[in-house]
Amino acid sequence: MTIYLISIMEFNKQNIQSKVSAAETHVIDEGLRAYMLKVYNFMASGVLL
């Protein structure tokens, strides 16, 4: 049986990276949504003409 000791200064890098990637994904999703709304509005105006 092995006992693992973790010092106080160590932190979970994977957890931090997952939080950063989640934040980046949220920003990308908002930008993509805004772009696609512009495209859909442009296409709808073309159909109505």
C-alpha cells in the first residue's frame, strides 16, 4: 500500500485547464451565435425580397 503526500502548494492543473477551456468555449459560442444570427437575418431578408 502506497501513501501519497501532496504539499499545500500543489494544485490540480487539469482542473484549471478545464475551467479555462470552458470559459473559452463560452466566448466562442457567443461569437458564433452572433455571426450566425447575422447570416440568418441576411438570408431571410433576401428571401423576403
